[in-house]
Amino acid sequence: MLLDIVLPLTAGLAMFLFGMKVMELALYRWAGPRLKMWIERTTRSPLRGLAVGTLVTALLQSSSAITVITIGLVNARLMDFSRTLGIILGTNIGTCLTTELIGLNIGHDGLPMLLTCFPIWLICSTLPDSWLTSSRMKGFVSSLKYMALAMCGLAAVLLAIVVMQSTIPALQSYGMFEWFVKQAQVSPLWGVVAGAIVTAIIHSSSATIAMTMGLASVHVIDVELGIAIVLGANIGTCVTALIAAIGGSRSGQFVAWSHILLNVGGAVLFFPLIGALAHASGLLSVSESSQLAHAQTIFNIVCSLIALPICYLPVFRKLDASRT
């Protein structure tokens, strides 16, 4: 069991989280110097905040990073709480890009991508400064370096998925899914709880959803149970925001709790509609893994659009007024 399951699963999960972190840090180094200023200046309304949150999260591939940055801006009194609501809605939409990429089943492209991008990053990192004769040349090389590094991170994510999926036959042979699947057939709530707990532990909803997509692709679990786990993963990802708000200002804590309210409220709303969500995603793809990716996207877009009008309520501006 150690060689067949524990080591490959641990290595695959570690590689996935490492790849996500490399991708996040590389993209942040590429776009980060003006990121906070840009967010602060372009979120004058919840709708604009939603657009900015979606774009930046899709760019950095980390909803947690954007949420933490937003909490930091509020704690530093650089942004009002009411202007963060749209950003929080957008982060949930932007994070779907990762799962949609995974749903394309391009895991076999991970190694060629790594072999192509790593030399580019290495060359750009070792170029002598004397060779870069202009600031424009330096900016181009720096951008190329970080984009190549981000692609290396994505390649590591794709390879990690292949490694984790290799343990599925062994897991089946040991009967480790039978009890869980049997209980989940009685109530999909088991799937929600499992998704929330695993995500809270590893601090990555993308990793949880990727593993779920792998199980669904080989028919270990059905799509409806996979969607229940996805709903739980969206709840579990709130832990990072809650930790970031500890010891912060009251408005910073409001940001974290609004994130929790959105994800938990969305999961409660969609829990009775899991069957309908599975049917809708099934119309978009025949692949089980792609269906889960589409279900995640539909869930986040619908929840954000439902919550968007609430962000315009005067009560949130009164909270900002009471803070000053």
C-alpha cells in the first residue's frame, strides 16, 4: 500500500501544490508591482470589482492570494469594505480557469511543456546584465522569464494529476472507495463534507477538484457525487481567508466573512440542485472530468451574479461610514 498508494499520492499532491505556488509566484512577480494600486483604482463599483477580481484571479491562478491582498488593502485603509464585495465575487469566477484547463485532459502535454519552458526560463535567468542594453530589452526578458516559469508551474500541475491518477487502480483494489461511495449514495452531504475537509487541510480547492475529476474520469465516482465534492471544496477554501483576517481590522474580517457567506450560501443553494447541475454540465461535454469543470464554472458564475445586486445595498456603505 505504501508504494502503490501513499507515496505516489503524496508525491502527486506535493507536486500539484508546488506547481500552483510556482505559477502563482511567477505571475505575481510579472504583474504584481502595480497590482495593488491597479486593484485599488479600478474597483469603484461592485460590477467593476467583479470584472477586476475575475481577471486578476484568472491571471494569478489563486483566489486565495487575491482575497488575502484585498483583506490587506482594507486593513491598511486603502480600500473601503463595500468595494471589496465585487472582487470577492470575481475571485470565485476567475479560479475556474484552472479546473477548465484540467478538464481538457491535457496531462500528457505536461512533460513537453516543461522541457520547452524550463530552458527558456534558465536562459533568461542567466543572461548577463551587460547583454541587455536597454530598459525595454530588460523588461521583455523579465516578462519572458516569469511567463516561462509560470508555464513550468502549469506543467508540474499537469504531471501531478497524472501521478495522482495512477493510484486510482490501487485504491480501488484495496476497496477504499466502496464505503465512502456507499454512504454518499445515501446522502450527497458526505461528498460536501469530504470536499470541505480535504480543501481546508491542503488549502487548495483546485487540488481537491483535480483529484475528484480524476476519480470521475475512471468512473470510481459519478458526476453528481463529484459535484457534491466540488461544492464542499468551495466551502473549504474559505479557511485561508478566515486565517488571513485573524487579528485584522473589523472591515478586514467583514471581507473574510463575506467570502464565507458567498461560498457557503452558494453551496446550500445548489445542494438540492445537484442533479440539475449535472444535467446542465452533461449537455456541454461527454467527459466526466470536463463535466465537473463546467459544473464548477456554472456554480461560481450563477452564485456571483445572484449576489451582485446585493452588493449595491446602502447598508454596506454605512459600514464604511461607521468605520471613519
